[in-house]
Amino acid sequence: METTVSNLNPGQEYLFRVTAINDKGKSDPKALAGPVMTKDLVFEPDIRPAFSSYSVHVGKDMNVDIPIFGRPKPTIAWTKDGAPLKFTTRVNIHNTTTHTTLSIKEAASDDIGMYTITATNSAGKKESAIEIIYTPQPELTEEAEVAPAVQAPVEKEWSMCTPPTGIQVTKLTITDLKDGGEYQFRVCAINSEGVGEAANFHGTVITSDRADPPEMELDADLRKVVSVRAGGTLRLFVPIRGRPEPSVKWEKLESTLTDHAAIDTTSSYTMLVIDNVNRFDSGKYSLTLENSSGTKSAVISVRILDTPSAPQNFTVKELKKDSVTLAWDTPLNDGGAKITNYIVEKRESVRKAYTTITSNCTANSFKIEDLPEGGIFYFRVCAVNAYGQGQAVETKETKVSEVPQPPNKVTLVDVTKTSASLAWEKPTHDGGSKVMCYNVEFKPKSGDKWGTACTVKVPEATVPNLNPNEAYLFRVLAINEKGKSEPKDLGLPVVAKDVAIEPSINLLFTTYSVKETGGAKITHYVVEKRETSRLAWTLVKGDVTKTYFKVTGLLKGNEYLFRVLAVNKHGVGEALESEVIKITDPYTIPTAPAGVDVTDITGDSMTLTWCKPANDGGSPIAGYVIERREKTGMRWIRVNRDLVKDVTMVVTKLRKGCEYDFKVYAENAAGLSPPSEPSATFRALDPLIVPCRPTKPKIINSTKDTVSILWSTSSEFVLKTMLDSVNLRK
């Protein structure tokens, strides 16, 4: 259940609570925890580039798409090497609600540099930097080649898998291998500067047929809600694939699959067929594929267009001498179409046929008038939608105007040595005519005859003139113009005497629950406090009516004792004290970040990374502070002015050739953490031109007699391949 409360004052704090209401009255309210301030929901911007650097080839086009988050929508600004980005026919920025995209046509050397994106809204500002770097395509010489080698584990010599002149791509399929053989592979890069270090594929490869995880293709219709008319046939056809052939499992969520469902499955498709469907076939159907390489699942929603099911909770809400009021809840299943109206019918007990009272009821209740007093009837109702009249639901036999039902729960409110006070709940039904009064009857526990103590018009009464120390039984009857109801007993004998038991309570910090009331209703509670350094108790609240209370205005660091006393008409009960409670913040500073490292180095910048603290102190990490120190210096210098939200940062404006150490602090609401352990020492130098060893080769396919291997000569080439799927020349 939900609702929207409007016309509130901006910037004002409000408390909310909800009360349930039925025909018997209101429930106790349920309060929302804590106050709510009326204000627009905002959160600060966030920028999430996929990489810290992007490679381009001069003359090639490139697009860098970066997700942007924030509410309200942040404004985006781009700079290049510290200056505002100049837009040309080649260089342009396109912003949407969730992304910003840098487009460069026919990249030139002038486009290389450090680009900074700034996102700003009313909640704050966020910056993130990416670097556009130039990736050369070295010219191949007679010595330049990329030569993968293969070796069976039982052999000692590596054999060449490529032609003597090498290959110019980063993908190779190796053929003529033994079925079931075990092999190792490695890749070397060679250019005019010499032979690079070999990169080994981790472990061994056994040649066998390829295994593919299961896949399925849901067409556009299956991705939406599938609608079928009642009485028709439901067909859910799904192409599938996988190697080895996957097992297929169809299920209906939240219920069982109908017995008349048929499943047809081959190696290329599976189909669920249900003939002559009805409203109960509506729901969500789950398809699961599984083989040795993995599992794939999908859910398809099905709606059967049918008449509605029967209305729920159909009851006689009100019964009078010449009318009844019927009430019901909406059907559990609307048949896939909106309920337009309800049909209400009646039948006399001496007849078999129903007559229609109304066929156009749009509410969930209806009053039937002009019924003969004393008549016995049956009533029924059904819902109607665009597909017809649904199932009907019928009441039990209903007699118009009869004696009322007995009162509900009778309770003892108070007792003295000469009187007893009772209260009770009104009858569920008044029998069709208004309850005029109630009779309260009593007798001694040892007696046989009930006597009338009093007649009242309200559901409470005090019975006077009781004999002290004698036990009595009590009961209550409701009366209307048709007569008296059955009696409702109190249930327990009551001894007429004053009760002098003091109230006692069970205290758990600031929550209190009453064990005994002392024979009289608890009217309120008294809450007191004192500091442990003082002897006097101070009144906090003297008229608490709930069994809990929030004490405010306490001093941080002080120790307090609390006590609570229950009060009834006989006086104040015994006090019960809490344990000593010290007022402290619920959180502390976080532990230090760990694993400070540098992942990328140039002549004037380094990309710094670290791990989050193991413990945030109970308060979310607001950001990080980074400090650096030259190896030859003693002083640590703060790098960032604003807190860094992520666990990575590009540190710029470094001196080429200098060595640097770094350390990181975490900050939460309690303050800064201790510093991390200093990083290793790193020198600010541009990357070497000499080729590094290729990345670790990957086996992307294998059969009985072939193996396909994929590698690249450097991380920059792998990144470029991911961006534009271009095979680079080594």
C-alpha cells in the first residue's frame, strides 16, 4: 500500500504514521521511524570512464563514451591539457542524460593529450581525467616477426608454428595436432631492436572438441507479455544452442506447470505448447538450459485473456430489518482485462432461481433495500470484464432482522471489595436492527441462578453492591427489537476485594513493558534520569503514555542512569533502574587504506590505485586524501584539494626523472584515518620504446587436430583492439 502526501512546506520536517480502519474501528498507529524533511532528492555527480587512457592511430576515427551520473542532471565541461576544449568539424562533444561522448574524426597528432571531464550540479562537482595516446604501427623488417611456438609437455624442444617470415596478426589457428594431445604454447615479438621476452600460456592445452555454454534467442514478442484468448493455444518457441547439447527445463513460477502442457525439444529449439488455455495459465514461465559449460535462464510473461475469477471476501457488511449491505474485494485474477462492473443477485430460500438486483455496480459494495422483514435470502456477486461475466461467489443463508449476535470480548477493567467494572466490544452483526441496550448479568460462583445487575446503552458498566471477598461470574447480552442475543461470559471468576499490588516493570534501556497492572489500568509512566556524578534524580517526562520514550539533550561523553515508574489510580509503583549508559558517537574513524600502487607512469604523471579500508568505522567513506614525497625530500605534500571518491587518481605535474613515494588517507564523518603504508618508490619517466613481451596467450578454440591462439604485443594494443576491433601490426 502507498500514498503521496502533498501540499507540504518546503524544508520542513514532518512525522508520519498510518492507521488501519475496518468496520470495528481504528487500529493502533504505526509510525515512520524518524522525521522526514521535504526537499528534492539530489546526489552529487559521478564519472565512470572505462579506462584511464585510450589509444588512437593518426588518421583513424574514434569515439570515447563515458557514463555520467547525478541528480539533478549535471552540466558537463571538457578541457584538454588544462585549457577549454576547442570544438571543430573533427572534434565534438555529445551529451545525454547519462553519457558524454568525445568524437574525433581522422585523429591527428594535435589530438593527443590529457582530457579532463568536469560534472557539476547543486550537490557538488566531480572531475575525472583520461589520456589520449598515440600508438605507432612499427614498420616490419626482415627480422621483425611474431612467432608463436608450441611444445608438447613430453618433448624438450619448442617447434615453430608460423612461417619463417612470421605473421602480422595477433591471432593464429594451429592445425595438424594430435587428438587428445597435451601442448604448451608461447609467443615472442621481434623487431629491429632485438628479440623480446616470450609470453607463456598458463598450463597445458588438451586438444578436444569445443564446448560452448548454452544460449537462447527470444524474439521481440517473447520479450513482451504474450497474450492469448481463453480457449486458444499457447506456443512458446525458443531457438537454442550449446555444445554439448544442453538439457531443457520449463517451469511456471509461483505455481506448478499444468498437466496438459506439452514440451517439444530438439538440438536447435524448444517449444512449450498448452492447448485450450484458461485464466489459470496466466503467469511467468521460466526456461533453463544447462550443459557442462554453464547455465542460461529466461522468464516469459503470459497473459490469458479470459473472464475474471470470483470476487474475494464476499460478506454481509450490514444487516437491518429491511435491507442488507454486501461488500467484497476485487477478484484475484482479472482475466487480463480491467474489471468494468459487477452483477449482484439474490435468491429467496424457498426458490432455486436467482434474480438480478443490479448489473452495473462499479463499487465493491452494494445495499439491497425493501426486503421483507424476517425473510431468508442468499446473495451472490460476479465481476465483468471485456471478455464476459466471471465466476460468482455466494453468501451463506442470511435472515433479514433477527436477534443480534453476542457481544465480542468481555474484559475486567477494575475491581474493589464492593464493585466490579466491565467493558466489552459491540456485536459483529446487530441482527438487522439497531442494538438498543446491553444486559449485564452476574451470580456468585457457587450459585445457580443468574441475576440482572444493570442495563446500559454503552459497552461498559460497573456492577455495585458486591459482597466483599466473594467470587462472582459475569456475562453480557445484546438486545434489539427482535430480542436478546446469546450471552458472552467474562470467562474467569472475580473476587470482590481491593487490590494493593504495586505495578512492576521490566526496563531494557529506554523500552519498558508492564508485567502486572496492580488490578487497575496503568494511566501513565514517569521517566527520570541522573548523571553518575550526581545523587539527585531529574524528571525527564511525567506523563508518558507509551511503553517507550526517546530521551534527548544528553551530553556526549557523560554517563547516565535512567529509571521508570508506572502509575495507576492507586498510586506510583516501584522504580526500576537501567544500567549505566555512556553517550558516545555510533562510529569511529576508518582504518587505513592498503595496497597503494602505481599502474601507469609517464614523464610528468602517475596513475595511483589503492584498496578500501578493511573497516569504515560505521560511517560511509566520504573520500580519500593523497600525499606525495620526493625520494630526496622529507616533507609530504597533499596532492588533491577535494576528496577523491574513487580508489584511483592520476597524479600530474611531476618532475621528469624524479622518484616519488605516495600514501593515502580515508575520511568518514568521524575524521581522517591513519595513513596507509607508503608505496614503493617510482620514477617519473616516459615508457620505453623497446617492445615488451606479449600478453599471456589465450586459447580461443580447439578441435581434435587444431588449436587457435590469441595474444597481443602490449596492453595498449589489447585496449585498442577492444575499442575498434582493429588488428594491429607488430
